[in-house]
Amino acid sequence: QKEVEQDPGPLSVPEGAIVSLNCTYSNSAFQYFMWYRQYSRKGPELLMYTYSSGNKEDGRFTAQVDKSSKYISLFIRDSQPSDSATYLCATIKAAGNKLTFGGGTRVLVKP
Amino acid sequence: DTGVSQDPRHKITKRGQNVTFRCDPISEHNRLYWYRQTLGQGPEFLTYFQNEAQLEKSRLLSDRFSAERPKGSFSTLEIQRTEQGDSAMYLCASTPLAGNTYNEQFFGPGTRLTVL
């Protein structure tokens, strides 16, 4: 079993809809939780990160972490065709060195 | 461009050949990481350096793989006697020296390896 599980999708939504993505993880030592966006044949780029449990908002993006249930979420409001990409959740231990990624969810926003 | 750069971007080789990839991290980033990403999967950690010292290697890094960072700047990843299962995107990332807080890992564009 992988340490971080993520539904591979694809997830297809109409432009303007809310995109809801989630991951589950198994290791309680994970303290930081990240969401990366990866366009085809490009490297991942960090969207936002959260420390421990709680919510974080950045523009159209909201990240949520519930450590009690080991559940990570990302919401994208007012989705745009340019949001079409693969979204990767990732975690890392406090003072850790390596990121542990989920498998990624492919998102397609249709005009 | 001051981001992480990787070369080549795409490498096609025949099974059994050796290949070498290069990564140039962001200037003054002490830590450099290598990850491997297969199609439809998330990146998986391979190894990381703090300056020139290789501090951790994944079980994924078989004896055919070797990584170096000789002067604490650029790094190379060599795969000897390539196998078709080595076909993947090889990603490099760098970050400043981490304390007890999270430091973002900045990823390069990757080198896509195809082993025929």
C-alpha cells in the first residue's frame, strides 16, 4: 500500500465549476502537505502548502488538511481551461528531506 | 532564467546502453534531489545531496544507478546498462538548506528517458 493515495481521475468539469481533489495518507509523521500542479511534459510546480491541520486559501485555491482522518483536499473555484493539468498531493515530515507524492489526478476543464 | 535546469530534455537509447543526465540547481541551493516519475504516477524519491555529500538513497536506486554532485553545484545521474523499465521522467529539484521549517523544492523540467 502506498503512503499517499490519490484518485487518478480523469476529472472533467465545465468551466466555472468547483474542482474538488483529495488524497489520503497513512504516516502520522507527515507534517507538511503540498499541492503541486504539473502540465504535460513539465516539472511539478508548487501551488500551496499547509502545515499540520487547517485551511489555507490563495486566490481561487483552498487547501484543507484533516490530520485526524489523514485527509488532504484541494478546491479550485471558478475553474478555467488553463487549470487543466495533473494535480499532485505531496507530504513531508518535519525537517524531512524527501517528498512523498500521490499518484496525481488529471483534471480537464472544458470551455 | 534562474530556475532549475536539466539536460537533455529527452533521451532515447537502446537497452544496454549507458546514459547520463545533468541537473543545474538554483544558485546557492544547498540541497539537490532526484526523483523518478513513470507514466500516470507521481514522482518517487531516488536520492538527495546536501552540498557534495549524498545523504540518502532510495531502494529504487539499484546498483546500475549512480549520482554525483562533485563540487556541490550541478549533479549528474548515470544509469548503466539501461533496461526498458528505466523509461521514465527523471526530475531534479533543489532547495535551500532546511531547518525545522518546510523549504519549497523547486523542480526542473525533467529529462524524459525512453529505452527501446
